[in-house]
Amino acid sequence: MPEIQPEAEVYLKSVKAFCPGITDDELALFASKFSFKVLNKKELFLESGKVQKHLGFVVKGLLRSSFVDPEGNEITVGFYSEGDYATHYPAFIARQPSKYSIQCLEPTTFICLSFDDLQWIYRQSPTFERYGRLIAEEILKRQQARIESFIFQTAEERYLDFIKHRPTLFNRISLSHLCSFLGIERQTLTRIRQHLARK
């Protein structure tokens, strides 16, 4: 798929920026294990109850991670857009079935790496092992920040935090998905926006 090669080049540059010690030879080794995947809107990248086969770097598009609670409500727990890894990382690393589904909200292009290929690359390059650790730490920080937002922030603060840190997503997701992610009702979001508009 030659038309995707420029995007792959952008990805490799982002990897090098995130972990400057990586050499061009190591990047070439990394790229040799790439596969590319294109999914349409509403298609699943990961289905709940199944083991994630590939780590997916989002080149273009948008996805939503969710689960179904005991009452049958679908709860949004995350969004993945350009530059993010679409993954339920703890389950991916442990090779366990995921409790979450990850669905495309837009047509999405991924650069994919299988678990076995990822482990192989780690064995070939200590620098890439460090890159993997840094990515894992970044994912952990995001997860912890989300947990703490429900402990220490009000609904309005969570809304403002989302706008501040994910401004490009605001017009790409539905209000119902946003409310679910923030843990609030639609009427609460309306009141929050009216209150902010009066300030």
C-alpha cells in the first residue's frame, strides 16, 4: 500500500521524537514489522471478550473505547485519534480477553504491530524496549488522570479539562458519547455550557 508510506514516515519521526536515542537502523527494523489496516465507520478494531491481536497506531481517524455495564448501558471510557495507540494495553500485554470494545467513529487507518513482533523488536533493541516502557508509562498516566478526575474534579472541571486537552475532538464526537465519557447526563452538560456562557 504505497500511498500509506508517507504516513508511516510521519509515524517513525514521531517515534524518534519521543525516544531520541533510536537509530535509523532500529527504525528500519521496526518498520519491517508494520502492517496496515483500514476500517470503516462503526467497524470494531477490538471486540469485548477477545484478545487484542495488534497494537494499533492511529494514522488517520477516530475511535471510541467502551464497555456495557450490568444495567445494559454502554459507557464510553476513551477516545483515540491521530497519534494515539488504540489499545486496552494491560489486556494486550497479558494476552487476556479485553473488557472493552474499540469502535471506529470515523473511517480509520492504522499502523499495526502484533504482540509477537513487538516482543521480537524488544529483544533486538534495548532502545525500543525503552520506547515501549515510555509508551506504557504514558498510557498509565492517562488512565490514572481519568480515575482521579472522577475523585477530585467536578463535572464542570472534567468538561473544561476535556476541552483544554482534546480540543480537536469536540466537534468530532457526539454529545451522548461525550456525556458518557464525562459521567454526566445530557441535561447536566446543557447546564454546564449555559453557566460557562454566562461567565
